[in-house]
Amino acid sequence: MGTTLLVALCCMGVLGIAFGLGLACAARRFHVDVDPRVEEVYEALPHIDCGACGYPGCAGYAAAVVEGKAEADLCVPGGPQTAQAVGAVMGIEVAAEKETGRAVVLCQGGRAQAARQFDYSGVRDCRAAALVHGGPKLCKYGCIGLGTCASVCPLDAITMGEAGLPVIDEDRCGACGLCVAACPVGVMSILPRSQHVYMACSNPETKGKAMKAMCSRGCIKCRLCVKATESGAIAWGDGLPTIDFEKWSDPDSAVDKCPMGCFVDKRPVAAAAAQD
């Protein structure tokens, strides 16, 4: 009995040594040297793993930059400062004038403006609520208002306001687009920071009195904004006005003529006053 146990232990020991040597040889054979710049680029990134760069997280983007597969200025939340830091690691110059964006809400149908079809008492998530008859609001293109966009924002740039609509802290927003991807009704969008005036209704179907019954800030399809804009920057698209921001030199005409107040004007006070 003792001899059998001793033989078994010896066999186990020999096998352990053999497997250990095998693993050591495999590790040496398949070892891949990692460029130390990958870690340096990674440390220069904001580490929020939003995926806005098109790569699987900050580590994936850092490896792609070092391998020459990605540009140094693709980190949207990091902006020009991060691009400059990544460029410094890679020994290249990066233009700092690239315009950054921020998230906007293409809906103004808060609690006081939008009619409700029913009261929702399920999971507090817009995606879950959208599965129940398209959500509690009568307008199925309006913000559901349960804050899913805020919950996915890695920079805490979105909070839910008293009106039941998202409020964007533009100073914190990194334009990563996670809120856009998470919104089940498509009312979140990314616009360049230079675009201070934009149309904030997403319902392309409902017209006239029916739209007024749904939401007091919804587009009624009157097309007055198109007719009033002499620059030609606003055209009628697929049920909603479309804006060519590069041509839009006269936003006041659309803002003033819209009877429903569908345009959001976030121009600085001084600039807005100069237009008057």
C-alpha cells in the first residue's frame, strides 16, 4: 500500500514537472512583445471605453494607434487635448482646431407639453417602456423620459430635468454617442458645438390639429420655416424640415416664424442680441 502510494506521488510529480516545462516552452514560443507606447497612449486616454472611436474601448484604440491603424485624434470625449497627448507619444503633430460636438435632445415634449396615452409603471428604462405600445406618450416619436440616456452617459453629463426631459451639461459632454445608441425613439443626436440653433421635433408623421393634440411643441408640418428662410438652408425633408447648417445665415427667420416653437435657440446672449 505504501509502495503504491509512493509510486503514484512520483508519477504525479513527474507529470507536474513535464506539464510545467511544456507551459514554459509554449509561453516562450508564443510570447508577443508589446510596444510600450500602447500603455503610454492608453494612459493619455480618458478610460471611459465609450467606443466612439470605432474600437473596442480605450485599450483597443491605443493598440490601433500604435499599429498605425487609427489616427491620433479619434477620441471624441478627450477632444483636442487628448489628441495632442496621443500625438506627443507617437511623435506626430495633431491639428488642434478640429471641432468637437455635444449631445442634444430633439424633443421638447415634456410633462406639460406632451399628452400621455397611459401611465407606465414598469421597469424604469426607456427601452423597456418602448416595448409597451411604443411608450406612454401619445407621440411615439417623443422622449419617453425615463433617463436611459443619463444612465449610460460615462461622463455624468446628462440629468433628467423637472419637465421629464434630459438636460445636457455641454461642458461635460464628450459627444461619445452612447446616449444616441441607447435612445429607443431616436431623440438624442450629436451636433457640432457651433450649431446653436436646431429643430427639436422628431415626429415626421402627425400634422396640424392632430399634432397640437399630441404635443404643444410638435412640428405641425406648416413649412413656414422653409418659406421664411431666404438663404435656402432649410428644405422640406421626409416629413420634417432639414437644415444645411453651412448655409444657414438667417436662423432668426425660422425661429420667429415657427408657430409651435420647434426650434431651440442656444446662441450666447450677446450674439442673439446682435441679431436683433
